[in-house]
Amino acid sequence: MIKKGYPTLVEFESWMERLKRFKDCEDGVNKVLKEYNTESMFYGGFPEDLIVDLIKKLMKDNDDWIGWWIYENNWGKGKMKCYSKNKMLLKSKTISDLYNLITQ
């Protein structure tokens, strides 16, 4: 059962998917600029760390599951596994898995 006071899974998926789409777009622009040997990388003024921090705050993610999932586990595509305190292997491949890690 999911704890009260959390945004819905639909809201969380929407936030994470929009963040990922923007990051993919930004990475694509950076790739093109790198091909043209530009000195500076495109940042576009997008405050990714602020957005991640806000999502973490809204989700009450005090254990930084979101940061781990995005940066260390490559948006759930990495090979890292996560375990509960009682050493049970937890699913962490999808946004829904991440939501469950945070809310249960």
C-alpha cells in the first residue's frame, strides 16, 4: 500500500518522462555541437539539479532514490541492483519501480 501524501504514479511518471525527454534533447544538441568542435557545450539554462531536487522534495525522497536511479543507474537501464534493508532484491528498472521504492 502506498503511503498517503505522495503525488500519484501518473504525476511522477509525467515529471520523470518530461525530464528524460529534455535531457535526451540536450544531449543530442551537445553531440552535434561537439561534432563541429565547438568549445562550449549547450546547456540551455536548464537547471536540471533544481528540477531533480524539486521532484525529490515532492516525493519525500530522503534516501535519494531518484538521484541514484537517474545518475548511477542510467535511468533504470544500468546493471546496478538495489536491496531492501532485509537484503531482498528490489525491482528498479521502470519509473513505476522507482515510485514503489520511494513510496513503500
